Amino acid sequence: MTTPTSDLTSDAAPLAVVTGGSSGIGLSLARGLLRRGHDVVVAAEDSELATATEELRAGAGDREVMAVPADLSMPEGVTALYDEVAHLGRPVDVLALNAGIGVGGRFWETSLEDDLRLVDLNVRSTVHLAKLVVRDMVARGSGRVLVTASIAAKAPGPYHATYAASKAFVHSFAEGIRHELSDTGVTVTSLMPGPTDTEFFERADMEDTKVGSGKKDDPDDVAEDGLDALFAGKDHVVAGSVKNKAMAAASSASPDRAAAATMGQMTKPGSGS
């Protein structure tokens, strides 16, 4: 854990924490929260965090940005991030649980280490950080939580099976704790994007798939859909294009076997050729 690059000692603005904030949807969420008047803590483990932080500060106006390098796939990374935020002595108004990775390919051929790291980051760290921050929100009687799921949560996911299963978990988790929190002043919203123009497909080794090589949504548009839903107190939002909404609805209405076959046509290695 390295020293944060700002202490955010001022408490004039509400505070937001964004995981996976160095690129993609997370970076767009951080931008959107700054525009909405929040100071922002961005957390990530990769080398892009410093560049992202500079970019965010350049457009932050009188708002503040703090970067916390943390590997959230490790329990100690989650607790270190929480401790850094708690040290500020400021309540967290918005928690955006966005950190996540994908692993593409046939399950028996992918690395066990990669699949388990995906589960640790996408699933375990989401539960871990939510547990810590939501307890504080409930004690205070207010707070908003945004969980980045995916339309992949709506169907089995051949050729990215652990990713789709992880998103099904976090979507169900978000909807479940939302109900529990209904009389606490804390809301939970599940953000469900479709294919988005980020580094996801490259990092997941899915660039040669039909979905990886096809048209994608702008992450800024996805983030705005998510934040609009969050501040409206909605339970979930299928973000981005109308096609995403149709795909999510079709997946929900189809038997798992049929939905898996349809998804497999989009995600099978080499299907983008």
C-alpha cells in the first residue's frame, strides 16, 4: 500500500469512493461524481491510476480527488482502502463497487489462478468492502451504493463462465441487500451494462469473439445511466443501448439452456472472425 496522493481534509462536499477507477466505467463514474459535486477517492492496482488521477483533477474544479493504490483481489487490499477512507474522518455518501475483471476461453483451458483471482476481485471484494462501508452508512442513516453488474448476469455465460457467474452473484447480492436496507436510509442500485468500449475484452482475451469485436457503448454514457439511477433511488438499470435492454429481457425470458446457447455464439473464441 502506497501513500495516498491527497488527504481530502475538507468536508465541504459529499464523498464518493470508486473502485476500479483508473479506466473504463470506473473512471467515467468518477468523472460523473465530480460533476455532481462530490469529492472522489479512486482505487485501483494498475499503473493507469496515476494518469487517471491527473485527468480527474484537471477537470475537478473545486472538488478534490484522492488516489489509493490497492489490490482488491487480496483481503488486505480491501481493508487498507477502507482504513485510508476511514482515516479521512468523513462519511462516504456514495460507494461505487466497480472493480472487476474477465477471463475468456474454455473453462478447462483457462488458468485456475486467473479464475480464482476473478472470483476474489469481482465477488469477494465486493462483499468485503460493502460489509465495511454499509455498516457505517446504516449507523449514520444515509448512503448510496452502486454495484457494477452486467447484462451477463441474466444468463449463463459460456466461454466466460466465471465472469458471468460473478456478475449474477453481485446483481443478486445488490438486489438482496437493497431489500434488507429499505428502512435504513441506504439505497443500493445494480448497474447492468452491455458490451462497453473499455479495456475489458483485451484484458479478458476476448477480442476475437463476436461480442469483443462488435459495437460497444461509450463508458461515459453507461456511467451516466448508472448515476442517474443511483440518485433516483432505483434498484437497477440496464445501461447503454436499447439493444442491451432487449438482450437482458430476452435472456430473462429464455430457459437457461437456450440463453446459454445464444450467449455462446457471441463469446466463443474465434467467433468474431
